[in-house]
Amino acid sequence: MGLTYADAVLLLGGRQSKVVSALDALAGGALLAASAGGSALALSLFDAKGELARLSGSLVTGLSERVSGLSRFERSERLAAAHAIVVLSAYFEELAAAPMPFAVEEMRLSTLDQLSLAGSPSDSDRRNHVAAALLRADVPLPGPDQSYEATLEALRACYRSLSGAVAGFVRGLAIWDGLNDTEKAACTSELTDALPARALVRYEDRVRQLALDCPEVGLWLNLVDHQATRVVVRQGFDRLEQTLLALATGRLPDERRDALTRAYRADLDRAIASTGDIPDGLRLPSLLAGYVTPRFRAVRAWRDGQIAQESWWDDVPVRNDFEDFLAGFLTTPAATEAPLLVLGQPGSGKSVLTRMLAGSLPAGEFLVVRVVLRDVPADADLQAQIEDAIRAATGEELPWPALARTADGALGVVILDGFDELLQATGVSQSDYLQRVAAFQQREADQGRPVAVLVTTRTAVADRARPVTGMVAVRLEPFGESQVARWLEIWNGHNALALADREPLTAETLLAHGELASQPLLLLMLALYDAESDALRSADQLHTAELYERLLIRFVERELEKAGTYPDDSHAIEQELTRLAVVAFAMFNRGQQWVTGAELDADLAALLPEPPSAEVPGRSLRARLTAADVVVGRFFFVHEARATRDDTRLRTYEFLHATFGEYLVARLVTRELDELIDAVRHAARRGRFPLADDALLYALLSFAPLTSRATTAAFVSERLRTLDDASRQTLRDVLLGLFRRSLDARHDDRHRDYQPWQASLPARCATYSANLVLLTVLAAGEVTSDELFPDSDSPVDGWRDLALLWRSQVRLWGTVAESLAVERGRVDDRRQVRVRARANPADRGDVWILDPRWFHDLGPSTTALWFVGYQSDEVVAGTTFAAAQGLDTLVHALAPLFDTLGTAALNTFVDPAKEDALRHYLAQAPERVAVRVPRVPVSGLHALLTLWLVRCEIASVDELIAAYVACLPFAHDAPLRGFPVGQRFRDVVTTMFVEDQARLPPDFIAVVRNYLDLR
């Protein structure tokens, strides 16, 4: 977004200004009347006296004094206008001094030119175009979301565009026809290349002076020296407040604005986080003392930008100057045109940021209203929500327009905290939310009440609202080492007395726990855990799963203590952890990171019929607490999102970090497996061998594969590794038994009401069987098709049918295929599939080494050549019947080969190493050639595609020879004899061979000619 030069001149000078009148005269009247003034303007541009540039520059002279008494928005407008004039005046100066192969007097229109331009629409348009380009085109306005270098690049493009218009105008004059080719080339080069570069240098000189006079411009350009912020991580928003106070007009807020300010500043002295999990003797720092400025990324978002995707941000640089960024944003006119969107993970400090901002902005310069969207009616319009927030902060009923009219020059700033909560809790689409915010800003600007708006949301749902033009998005980054160290310094300082008898917690200890130390609330959780007997430092050697186990148990113990329950009651602890695991499964099985209160209530009732106690310390019982409220309301590592609709409180829940839920899912699964092991052993001691009771396991594991979240499967594996060999063997037998009846009809209707989503019976059975196979692999290391299907005549076919069932029925079945490695082998000349955990899901090299003797079940002693009687149309029909995207893609890619080479080339296989004529050559060839020949038989199509690709690449001679060795048998008479395709295949190969002879060694050429009987 930017101003035009004409707008900027009028904004700074006014229509009655003598300077503006003089500029309009130089522009041939095009400045004030937007009339055709191309010729007069062109003369002014090339005038060596530079009057156009001089008069333009005079509008900026003494600007700091002239804007000192203006409102915040008016000052920003004038500074934006001044910047536009600096941009154009730099261009005007350089253009006036540009060496041209003609005198300015020669540019005056001849009678012929005048008649031509008057009579020709195209020429007249060209004359008007130069005026429009110079006077009415948008001039790029810098902003704190882009680097200084990016601003210069935008201006370079702007200058080139201006020069293009000027050059086009000059080429339409009679003087152009009088120039020779050398002069024309020099003129074009000067205008399109040299001039923009010189104008940019002059701009830099002028704009730096403007930034010295008016500091806001320095903030927009990112010219502020950020060296201090790179070295020292600041706490609070002192720098932001001081920067804005230095720009203040000295106005004092009236009583109503002052009431809001008092409320927000009082919040700065309250605890930085609201949690009841503080052990005796410890205290939380205040918001003002404990806030650590975050790292961030900022970028102008566009309509199709995938701002919710982590990868979308990869190329956006990480910055440390958050306070300067905010100061720059709030002093740009663009702040009143589109909202600033602040994204972050749960616990990253979005709400704390809004509290800090509301309490830190100078009341004389800004009218701030912080709207906590969870606390206002979700179905109300934005103005009603603002007014509700004003009443909550001050106790007064104040209409927004009335309050805004009393701003006395202060810029309105509305902070909308928690768009994600509004979205999650109500479940109502809000795709036009940002459009509605921008429309509100437009209305307020039209009414003379400009307002900036900041919206916060969780990153994962940021794409639920369409970006608006001109919107800047900010993503809060996880804490780095310096932020962690600063946070810890504050924590240790506030609790020096309570922690005096123990070694202080160090940043190194915290950073050893990776992502858990990357978010402010998670840092607090770790510090609270360590505050009791140095628990975190003693856990340095723990595996990740063990750390999560200890963390969760300790927080549960503390809640039980507060509830009056004996904290060593292991049964009570296990009950609480099981309930939390049901919360985790509620999200896991629905494939999302949060769950609504109603969904969680239903899940708890279906899986754990015994309701938890409703006595929750510190919670008002005026409204009856639901089971979901009781289970999760006590733990600050579970975030509660709220909204109000039709006077009904709506809630959703999510874990501050997804790994809490992923660990709890793994924990409940492995606890159930432990109970199955114990039950089997107990029954065995009594001489009984009943079927394992897997009712709860089936309910939990029949909706989503454990592989759908890689961390969950990793936690399961880590916990299973603690089993001894005997337990591991017992578990393997139990899981295999459950698998073998996993596709049978079930008659146990316990937990039948557990329906996180409406899955069909085949889908549930398929998903459960997939999870059982995965658990067997994780417990035993591997499982074979013979073990899975012991009663089958063809276990490999059983595995194939199972995999196809998974493919058709299991949600995210691809994660199963990526997590398990399927190895093809033989036992006693019988085919077998061996399933193992894939060490690296990204490594799938084994997929490409397929032996046709195995998948056609022909045995390893098969001769060098054989034909399988499939017809290509039969293969294609069977493959395309399912209308599966992946299979259709393969058929589409191979269709030309099927049509050209047909069935024989598809289903005829050769083992090149067994061909007598070639075997002799390979025995004499260097080892580097032999190792490149296929290790397994190949089909004609496979060999031909390989040869074609090797020829197209810059391949070595050895690779080319190996490709020919695999392909030559199919060009020989024998393999494809009797098939029409035989001669066609031979022709293709021999044509390639003739073309490649210059690359091949003579001895190999002789072998090929003899083998193919070529003359």
C-alpha cells in the first residue's frame, strides 16, 4: 500500500499553497486537475534547473515541527506523504541532471507533434501515461514487516517503471526520430538502467535525513540499530513505551480513557500466569517483571498464503526486535487498513503479549481496548464485543463511537485475543472474520475514527480465516537459548529465598529437554517440577517417556494433595492419569489437537462410567461442573478455550504441547497391554486359558492408527522396551491371538457408545488389526506372514489381502505403510513376508528392489527367461477398476508403453546374468560394470525405461553398458519371438545403440553386434 505523489503533495501542502500551485504549473495542470499535462511535465522533468525537485523537497523541509501538534494518525499520514515526496524528488533530481543527447528546448512539441498527439488516441494515451506514472502511481511505503533491503528493491522496481513511462514518452516525440542508433541506445540505457540506480542512491541519502528528523520513518525502514536487541534479551515492553513516548504529543487522556489505562496497567502487576500449581514458598513474577520479549517472524500475508503451515514460514527470517516492530507498525497508516495477525503455539505467550501491549501503550497516544474473545458473546458483532470488553474493564457502559470521539488525537487500538478459541469452542465457520475486521476498520476510518486492530490465534487454525489485502502476519517463535536463560534468571531471582538451599536450575538443564523448554508456559511447568527436590536435574539421564511420566505423576499428586486425597494413593493417581488419557484419545481418535467439552463428556461417559468427583478446589460451583470440567480443569498444561453463544458457555480443551497427549495415549495403551499380560499369567497359574479381554483396547484402537502421530508410536516403543523377555514373549502371543480374531464379529457391546467419529465396522476392524500388527512389531521386533496367518495355505496372500483392507479402510493408512518395512523372503522354498519397524520412514529404498521370481512365485532356480500370461489390458482393467488416484497415476504414466510394446514386454522377464552370450562378457568386464547389472530378473519395460533414462542423464560409460546388458536379451530374437512387439522392441534398442556407439568401448560394441547379429 502506498500514496501517490499527487496525494502526497496535497496532503503536505494543501490546495492553497503557493508551492503546490507552482508544482501544478510545472506539471501542466496535471497535479491538481488530473488533466493531460504530459508535455509540460516532461519539460519540467528534464529542466536542468531542477525546479520540480526543488519545490518538491521544500514540502519536506521543517516537517518535524509542522507535524508536532497533529494526532497520531495525522502525523503518520503526513510522514507517509513526506516519504512519497522523497522518493519522487530523488528521481526528479537525477532525471534533471541526466545526460541526454538533446537539449530540453528540443522537447517542446512541434506543430506536427501536437497534431499527431491530438489526433491519435495511442499517442495521446502515451502523453497522459507519463503524467499518470509520475503523479498518480502508488509509491511503495516501507513497513516494519519488511527489511530495508526489501524496501530498496521495491523502490528500484518503482524507479524502473517510472523510467519506462518517461522513455516511452520520449520515443514518441519528433526529436527521437532525429537521433542515430548510438544516441538512441545511450538514451534508453540512461533512462532504464543508470537513472534508477542513481535515484536510489539519492533516495537513501534523503530518507536517512527524514528518519533523523522523524523517528517513525526509521522504524518503518528498519533503520533502527538493533544491535542491542541481538545481544540482550529484554523483559517487559520498556523500549516500546519509551519509543512511543518520545513521539508523543503531550496530550493527556480523559477520565474514560484513563479508566481503561488503569485497568490494563494494574494487570501488569498481577502474576504472569494463572495457575494453582505453585508449591508453597514459590511465587510467580508479575507480568511486568516476568515478560520476556519473544523472537518472531513477520511477513505481509497474501490471500493464498498458507500461513498455518510451518514450511510457509521457512524463508521468513527470525527477528529479535519485537518492540521496534510494534512501534513501527502502530505508527504506519497501514495499521488502520488491515489487522495485524499474531500467530503462535499454545503456551507461546500470545495472550500475555496482548496484556503487555494493552498496559504499555502510552494513554495519551493510544486508545486501547483489549477484547478477550473467550469472555464476550461469540455471536455478537465486533462493536458489541468491544463494548462488552470496555464494561468488563471499567464497569461502565460506554458506546464505542462515543468513546472513540473523545480520543483527542489518540489512535484507537483494538486487541482481539483468541480467534482460535472463538473458532474451536463454537465450531462455527469464521472464514470471513478478518474481512469483517477490515470492514470495521474501513467504517471507522470513514467516520474519522481510524483504528488499528491486532488479532491473535493459534497457528494451526490461522488458515480458517481468509487473509485480507495489506495484512501483516507475525508468528511468535519458540524461545531460543538467550530467551530461556533470561526467563530462568527472572525465575531464580524471584524465588531466591525459597531455592536458597539447593543448586540453582541452569539453562543447560532446561535446554536438554528440547521443545518442552521452548514455550513460556512449558518452561514454567519444568521449573515447578524441578523446584521440588531438584527433580529435573536428577532426571538428566531419563528417556523422554520417563520424564513425561514423572512430570504427570507429580502434577497429579499435587492436585490430589489440594483435594485432600492422600498423595501416595497409587490407585487415585492412576485414575486421574487414565482420565487424562481419555482426554488425549478424544483428540487423537478425532484427528485434531483439541476436543469440545460436549465431546469429552460423551467419551468419558462411554469409557469410564464412574464419574470423577465434582469437588474441585478453587472453582465456583454456581454452575454444575461437567465431567470434562472436573477432569481437565485442574491442570494448567491443559488449555481451556472458551466462548459464549446464546448465553451458553462453550469450551474446548487442548494440551499446551501435543506431546503430552501423545504420551498419554501411549501410556494408556501400554497400561492395557500390561493388564492383559497379568491376566494371562494369572489365568495360566490356575490352568485356564480364556480369551484375552480386549474390550477397552478395541474401543481405543479401532478409530485411528497409532502411526498417525509418529511421537505416539515412539512413546509406545519406548515403554515396551522396559519389558523383560518373558513379558515380551507373553505379550507377543496375546497380540497375535487378538489379531487372528480382529476381523471376526464382536459380541461384546461394552463401550458401544464410544464414537469419536462415525466409523464403519470394516473400518474399525481394519484399524484395530493394523494397530495390533504394529504393537506386535514394536514388542517383538518383527512378525511374519506365517505367524499372522498360521492356518492359511498362502500366508503371503493373507498379508496382501490385509494390506488392501487397510488401504481401503484405515484413515491415514499411509502412515502405517511408512512406519513398517515389509521384507520379502523365503523359508524352505516357501514365500514369506517379514514385517519390521522402519528405522527411518523417509528411507524407502527397499521398495524399488523387487524380484519378479518372488512376486510371481516361480522359485529362485527359474531359468534365465520366462513369460507370465497376463494380458496388459487385463492388468490395466484390474488396476483402474478401483478408481484409486495412485494406481490411476501409474497407469496414466505407463499407458504409452503399454500401447506401443504391449503385453510381451510387460510380462516377459530375463535374468541378464544367466544369458550365456552376455555372461561371458560380464565375466571379463571390470567389476564396476558387473555390479551395475540388475541383481534380479527384469521385464522388458523395466529394462527399456532404465536404458532410456541412463541415456538421457549424464551417466558414466559403465552405467550405460549395464543398462544395455539388461535390455539386449529382449532385442534378441528369442524372448519376444512370435509377438508383434518383438521387432518393434528390437528396432528401438538398435536405434539407441547406433546413436550411442561413440560413447561405448569397441569390445562391447563387438559383443552387441554379434549378439544381435547386426551387420
